Amino acid sequence: MIFKKYPGNGRGTYAEMLKDHNGVVFVIAYKGSARFCRTPDEVRKVFGVARNQESVKDLVAWCKECLP
């Protein structure tokens, strides 16, 4: 299993990528809850109205880079 942390993790958001034989999963911790997402679009939906912020766009771009 491969773990890769998002380089832009801050005080309010934590993201990492998990890769194993089942595929890629993104773990997103935001606003006191954590979610498992399989696609960059699911990651974008976690942030609700904040999904148009540059930091979220950068995170989604990083997720797309991590996919095979």
C-alpha cells in the first residue's frame, strides 16, 4: 500500500492518497469529518461552496495527477 500526503495540507484541510491493489482512494479531512473519495469529482464535492477556491482547484489537480 502506498501513502502520499498532499503537499498543501493546512490547518483546516488534510488530504492524502492511498493506492493498493483495489485502486486509488483519497482521504479528505475537512470541517471535523473525514471522507473516502475515489474520483477527483468526489473530492471537489466534499468542499461544497468552497469548491471554486484556488486551493481546492489545486487539490483536485493534484488528485488528477495521482490517478494512473
